[in-house]
Amino acid sequence: MNYRRLGRSGLQISELSVGSWVTYGNQVDHRLARESLAAARDHGVNFFDNAEVYAKGQSEAIMGRALKELAWPRVDYVVSTKFFFGLNQAPNQHQTLNRKYLHNAIDGSLARLQLDYVDLVFCHRPDPHTPIEETVWAMSDIIARGKALYWGTSEWSADEIRAAHEIAERHHLRKPVMEQPEYNLLHRKRVEREYARLYEDIGLGLTTWSPLASGLLTGKYRNGVPEGSRAQVQGYEWLRERLTDAGRNGIVGRLAEVSDDLGCTLAQLSIAWILKNPHVSTVLTGASRTEQIRENMKAVEIVGKLTPEVMERIEAIVGKVAA
Ligand code: NDP
């Protein structure tokens, strides 16, 4: 496993990491979580991603219990959580980044995770109804109170990220150091175009999500929906249409010819392709089974096979900056 700096911060994180969206609380209980976290760590993973809203808090509780049982030294691993969506619909507890919500949310997450602090805390989406200045002060205060070490954003526009950075600079507050955007072979525009100036200008780091587009980029949906897959998880029916889309599965079929020629799986090729982008600090992977973790971690061995010729072949299939 290689370790990359999280943007311009000094924090080193494994270039492959593991997150808990959909899986923890729906497909993965605390025993399986413990097993898969241990498998990831055996491969050198030191970063585990979570969010308050995942499985309505259950995902944090499961990860917290698993981490407690694993009893690793706290300095050895990095944990994140994210705030915005909230756990109920009440005012100041739902789809907001106001000071009151953030002030309370961090304590709830720390209790569920059974941790004294999280390493990274993200604003899970932008909130057009709260001044960015209020959010920057609140995030900076969370760090000042020792409850998180670094803060960042998820799916904010380049303009919003730059505004937050400038406010923090003006008031000598903690600056956002990372963004968590979707990035995979079928979803590229934001990372490759919209954020292009931010890497140099403010040293933005990226913890990218859905490297396999929820499993589509394994090729497993080419012949329908397999038993026990994400497309069958209750509450995620909206994903099914995207996962079974004929056009997208056509592209996947052509990509599978490339991975076959390289002697790796399509999942490994898709993850290795993301690792080729030097602006990516870590690729957040997801897994409903421990075998998937083992397969996906081997992507680090495939990066060297992605020669300029192979990259051009992939580019010809997915089209320049596809989406
Ligand atoms: P992926 O796109 O990699 O999808 C992961 C899913 O694909 C697995 O749960 C599994 O689903 C299937 N899969 C993974 N590997 C294999 C394999 N080798 N063979 C077959 N199937 C496989 O990642 P996620 O969408 O899970 O995103 C990763 C992480 O990113 C999340 O856990 C979360 O931490 C973060 N995230 C952040 C978001 C944000 O807004 N900030 C949004 C979404 C994710 P199954 O077996 O059930 O089919």
C-alpha cells in the first residue's frame, strides 16, 4: 500500500480506503465489519470513512463497536464522519450546516463511534441557507475543541470551496483541506475540470467516492441484477435503473475486454485507473463482503500496467471527461 498526503496537509492516508455507505447496517453487521476492517488493515489501509446519516447512525455505531473490539492504537488509523442530512426532520437537525446543528452533531457521532475525536469531518453537502462564514467558524471551532483534526467538504462547487478557504484565511481559522467528490470512469467532470485550479491554488486533497459506480464497474450488472447485490438493498431502488442501464453496461463490457487483456478484474482496473490521478489522495472503496476487499486492494498492483497505451485505450471507450 502506498500512502499519500491529504492535499497540502501533513496527514498521510492509504491510497485505498474503506467506507460504510449502504453496507453497514444493511448488509454488514458489526462482526462482518470487524472482519472486513481487519482485512483492509492487513492490506495497509489506515482510513475508514463514515457519516452521521448512514443507516441513521447505525453505521457509526457498528464501526465504533468493531474498532473498539479490534483495539488498534488510535494513532494507527484515521476515521471520518460527515454532517448535513441529519437524523430527523426537526428544525436545526436536518439538511443544514448551521452552528447549532454542527455543534451537537459532532458529539452524537463521537458517542456512536466511541471515539474521543474523528480525524476528518466533512460538510456532507453545501447548505445554501446558512452563510458559508457561519459554517467555517463552526467547523473551525470543532477542531479547536479537539473533536476533529481536519475538516473538508463533500460535493461542494469549486466556488463554494474557494469561498470557505478565503473566509478561513481572512479570519485565521482552520481551512478546509479536502473534498469528497464522486469520481470513477463514468463520472469525471468535477474532479478533472471544475476543481482543476484548486489543487495548486489551495492544495485541495480528495477522498473520492464510488470508484465502482456502486458495483456497475465490476461488470456484474451486465446480465441483470445479481442476488444479494446493492441494487436489491431496500431503500436503494433508485440505484437499480442506473446499474442496469444498457448504454452504461455496453461501455462496461468494452472495459472488461481491457481488464481481461491485463489479467485483472474490471473492479481492479477501475480502481487502479483512479489511482493514476495524482490529485486523488485516497480512493474510498465499499464492500459488502470481505472477499471484495481482498480483490479490490490488489488494484495497487495493477497501476503499473496502466501504460499510456492502455490509458488511451480506456479513454477511447469512456470518451474524454465522460460526465
Ligand atoms: P463502490 O462504487 O466501489 O461500490 C461498492 C459496492 O460495489 C460494494 O458494496 C459491493 O456491493 C460492490 N462491490 C465492490 N467490490 C466488488 C467486487 N470486487 N466485486 C463485485 N462487487 C463489488 O463504492 P461505494 O459507492 O460504496 O462508495 C465508497 C465509499 O465512498 C462509501 O462507503 C462512502 O464511505 C463514500 N461515499 C461518499 C459519498 C458522499 O456523498 N460523500 C456518497 C457515496 C459514497 P454489493 O456486493 O452489495 O453489490
